[in-house]
Amino acid sequence: MTLKFTPDHEWLQLEDNGNAIVGITVHAQDALGDVVFVDLPEVGKSYAKGEVAGVVESVKAAADVYMPIDGTVTEVNEALRADPALANSDPQGAGWFFKVTVANRAQFDELMDDVAYTKFSDAA
Amino acid sequence: MSDAPTSAAALQTTPLNALHRELGARMVPFAGYSMPVQYPAGLMAEHQHTRTAAGLFDVSHMGQLRLVGADAAAAFEGLMPVDVIDLAVGKQRYGLLLNEAGGIMDDLMFIRREADIFVVVNGACKVADIAHIQAAIGTRCEVIPMPEMALLALQGPQAVTALSRLAPGVEKLVFMTGGHFVVNTGTQSIPVFLTRSGYTGEDGFEISVHHTQADALARALLAQPEVKPIGLGARNSLRLEAGLCLHGNDIDAGTTPVEANLLWAMQKVRRTGGARAGGFPASDSILAAIDSPAPGSRKRVGLVALERVPVREHTVLQDLNGNTIGEVTSGLLGPTVDKPVAMGYLPVEFAALGTRVNAIVRGKIVPMEVAAMPFNPTHYFRG
């Protein structure tokens, strides 16, 4: 199970089938505060890395969720849509956002590992 | 996701700065001050705590001033479309400072005291307000800024229980009245001037205290079992559910009291036919707009989204044919009402309760309906 992080404070975890699960990090949900709404991407739609794939809103702020790699969305977390607070209570577990195919493995591999991300988010 | 930019500009601090940090507050720049936006409990919990128990807010960034002199009430009345002269000693009122075009420079609270009029204005406007008041009426009364005073707000259904334990007698005040009291913390007696009012829609108090005693007062209040610290984030969601305007968002120097739908703040005595009609900035055009509303003129309304999507400030509002007709000025998912609520401006033709409009959120239509405010019932103590 390979875990990667983006400078936009998202995490990606590689599944056995080669797809990636995407969510926001503990640091991201902490900066946002209580999440009250999420907008998730369309299943079956292809995105390029960096495109806006969704939105996460707390009572005080809204933030875009970016597609971290090129790929096609295979599944979204309907439980999160129904209970956005999962993004706060379990951001790197039950609060995942969507699953996406990994069209370009090199894009995935060059993302930060947990050591690099911890350094990055501590500096932010 | 990206972190909000942090301001490098030198920020002022309030007398409670050390306490905020001790309590683990997340500090943000606001009105030139470093202010707590939330404590570790988080905005939702802080909001709900204020609605059910008592919340303590540091609002020391706000401006406090006194107007002194026999002519102070008449002079101050000339700057606002409200009745100052007939306000009895001990009574508080909401006021609107108008510019020459009739725009709202600031909204404020004032209370008549034995020897002066005590005024509280918004933090972001206080320097301009004081300069304006000084220039306009400084020859008729003394305009005395009070930078030495801090301001705390204690809000919520149990605020009176908590405060009256330390300051017996405050429970006798009714909404929009005030007086001098002494708060006994157990180790010191702190003189304060307080009013039974606030910005949450709940019962509560705003407490003016000398900056050297603000920390001791705040700690004494936080030691009461009902009281928790509340940040500016919850203050905003509380005031929006209560239907109260935020200056700079919902009203500003380009908005008249008529457009802002704040006619309730203009007592009859200052309106057409009243004993002291007019005599405030742009009174001719404002009274004309009240007496014969112009078609197409805009009006502040309450809005509720019919889908569970927060609709934020600057969101475009369209009619059902896709024509842009207005804009949202404040909006969020109301934690108590548990639905997306907003304020915004629409042409008067679209301002009737129940009118359907569409908000355009990230390119998608979110249906909204014009709704009555407050969104959450207010619980003021009227005796």
C-alpha cells in the first residue's frame, strides 16, 4: 500500500487493482475546520492532473479539491456526501473523496511520501 | 486545497491576546487585529454552545467612544436617521452613520447615560468613524475615543446565570438597556459598564472594561461552568442566523438604509410626517425612497437554499429565466437551522417572501427562496 501526498494537501493511496483512493489530509481538514459540504466528481469522467474535481466546504471557507494525477474517476464516497463531517473525523480513512485510475504511474511516483509531506505541511 | 495567506503586516492585539493563545485559539488578522477565529472545540461546537449555554467573545477590536455635552444628542442625531434625542437614560439603540449620499458608513450601538452617550462602532471602521464624528459635530460636543477600554460579549441563554453570579443585579436589565456594575471575581472587584444586548440573537451582555482588568474578567467568566470561549467564526454564523447585518458584507458605504431594508431602525419621528423628520445626511432622497419606492431598486433579503449546498458571499443570483438580478452578501450552512442560509440583494420585484431565484454556485444552479429573517428565532430578554 503506497501512500503519497500533494502540495494541495491531498493524499493518494494505491489499491491492489492499481487505482488510487484520494482524500484530504489531516492538516487540510484541520485548516478548514468543520466540513459541512462536499462536491464530488462524476464517476466515469476523465480528468487531467490539476483540474478541479470537487469542493470541500467548512462553515468558514470553501476550497477546491484538485485531481492529483491524470485519470478516470471510478467511484466516489457517497457516505461522505451524506455525512461531510467524516472528512474531519477520519480524513485518511472513512472520509475518502473518490477513486481514480492511474493513467501515468510516473505522476504518482513523483508525489511526496509521508516524510516529505510532514516536512512540507509543518513549514506551511 | 490551499492555505489562506497570512498577513505579514503588523497586527494590533487585544488585552486578551495571551489568554487566546493559552486557550489554543487559531488567530487570524481581522480589522487590523490578531483575533481568535476559533478555539479547539471548533466553530460548530462553539456555535451550538452559545445557542444552548453561554459563550464568551473578545470583541475588543471594536471602537468605543463617548459623546459629552448638553448638545451631544441633537448633534449626533444629525448624523443618523434615528431618534437620539428622545432616548431615555439607560436605553440602548441601533444606529446608522450615513455619508452625504445616504450610504451606511457604519452601523453602531449607542446608549444614553447620565453624563454622556456611549457608542460602540465596528473595528474596521472605527478610525474613519471617529474622524467623521469629530469633524461633523466636534464643535458641538466632546468626542472622546476610549482606546483604553476592552469589550467582551457574553451571549447565550445561560449568560445571565453566569454573569449574575459575579455581578448581582444584571439579571434585572432588559434587552437594550445597560448600566454600571461591579464584577466580583473572588479576588478583585472590577467596575464595568454593560448592556443587555449582543450580536447572536440570544440573550446576553456586552461588557466594557478597562484593558488592565479585561484578562481577569475574562478568566472569571470562563471559570463559570456555563461559559466557553467562542471565536469570530461562530460569531459570524450566529449573527447570520439571527438576521443581523455585517458591515462590509451586507451593508456598506454604497448601501442606503432603504436598500438595506433597515427601516425598522428609523423611528417615525425622523420620517416624513414626524416631529423631527429629515435633518440627516441625504434625508430628502432617503425619505423620498421610503415614500415612493422606485421600481427596480434593490433590497436586502433573506434567502434559504432548497438544496443542501452552502451559498456564499458574491454568489450571483438569477431569475428563473437566467437573467442576473442580484448577489449574495453573506451565506453559510446555518449550524442551528441546519440548512444553507444567506443574505443578499434583489430587485424589490423579487423581494417578496417565497419568491424563487437561482444561485449560480460553481456554474451549477442552486434554487433559493426569499425567506423571513431571523432564520433562527431570537431569544432576547424583554422582562
